[in-house]
Amino acid sequence: MTPPEITASLSAADPSVRLRAALAAGSAPDSALLDTLVRRCGEEPDFFVRDMLSWALTRLPAADVLPRLDAQLGSSSAQARAQALHTLSKIADPATADRVTPALLRDPDDEVARTAWRTAVVLVPEAGRAGLAEELGRQLGRGDRAVRLSLSRALADLGAAADTVLDRAAAGPDPDVATHARATMVLREDPTTGFDDAVAQARRVVALGPGREATAC
């Protein structure tokens, strides 16, 4: 497919046509398509097509792509912000870690925030892991099950860098925050535990009060 054909197909009504076009864009990278790919990331309704668009962007020179992603990270469109973050995670250059700002980690849109958490964990250098854990710890207790699971996974992936944050939150006065922190600790200790089971265990401990963990198990 030529660049004009790819551009036209990316706006087709059929998502399978758009998916093939995104695949073609990545299979034969052409910087002439850069702006089109970035724009479509913020507009594309189909998850699989969006993911292919991000892949196509990773096939282009990062020096050209990153300035476009920077603009998208400040977009008023939540989808544009989230997909720019996702693309950053696919580029996976630790030098881009500071692009995942505290504002994005605290984004009021849950999908943007979840993507920011995942991306930050992928990109953060070793020296920044404890600071990232502190920032993520401020979000404990936020959102529905999916949001909390995403945050728990991000904190668990930070390993020992999150110890202080989780211990403090687990002993804190807010039962939702304490439950979320303890559930995260359960998942980290045994990744095979289901999230709902981890939350149930955590609730029992929080209900019993400090020092009663053994009784709750």
C-alpha cells in the first residue's frame, strides 16, 4: 500500500481495513505517515487498531516521533493522552521517563492514569523507583476494581521500592486505602492469588485492626 492508500484506509468504516492499513504502515515505515498515525491514535475507536498504530509509530525514528507524542501528552483528549503514553511504553526508552509527569500519574481520567502507571513502571530508572512508589501510593483507594488492580500491579512491579509506601498506607486510618495497600502486598507475595481474594483477605485484616493479621488468615 502507498502512503496515500494507507491514509485513506485508516479512516475506513471497517476496522479490519483500518487494522491492515496500520500493519502496512509499520511494515514499510515512512515518515510521511507520522502525523497521520499520531492523529489516528487519538481518534481510533478500536483497541486492536490503536495498538497497531502505536506499533507502527515505534518503527519510525524516535527523534521524530517523541515531539509528536509530547504534544499528545498535553492534549485535551483523554484517548490521545493515553495512547501517547502507551506508545512511549512500546518505545521503552528510559530517557523518556520524565515525560510521564505527576499530572499524568494523577490524571482525572482513569484510563489515562492507568496507562501512565504502567508506562512509568516500564521506564523509571532504578534511582527513581522509590519516588515513583511514593507518587503511586497517593492513588491508593482510587476508582473501581479495574483501576485498583492496575495500581496494585504497578506497585507490585516496583518491588522493594514500594515497601515503605505500602506499609504506611496499610497502617493508615483510611480503610479503603489500607485495604488496597494490604491487597497489593498479598499480590506481591503471591502473584497467583486472585485480586478479589487478595482484597477479601485485606478487608479481614483491616476490620480486625493492627496486629491481627494471623487471626485473619
